Amino acid sequence: MLVYLRMHEHIRKVTVHLPEDLLERAQKATGEGVTETVRQGLRLVAAGEVYRRVARLRGGVRFSIDLAQLREDR
């Protein structure tokens, strides 16, 4: 999988100390190298906050659509 970076993104080079077995398992799961595996992990961590915010909305959003009527439309 190729990942294209947007021109305005700034790249930082970092050094991290990771448990070898964790990195190996993560790379096996992604099928990618170290850099892309770490990027995917960081994306998942960042997305977790969005998921938590959406979960807090559960039951708090009212829809004017009748679910039974919507199902009849199939």
C-alpha cells in the first residue's frame, strides 16, 4: 500500500524504543515495514478519540426517520 504525503505535511524523524516482539507482530499484521507500521498504529490511536466522541453521542441524536418505514423501502 502506497501512502502519499500531502505537500503541507511536516515530517518528523523520531527514535523510539519498542519491544521487538510487539514490532514483529505489528509488522506481520500490517504486512508493511517499520515506518508504515508505526504510522498505521499512530493513525489508530488518533482515530480512537474520534470513536470515543461518536460513542458519547449514542442515544443522544434524534432522527426524524421512521425505521419501520425505512425498512419497507427495501
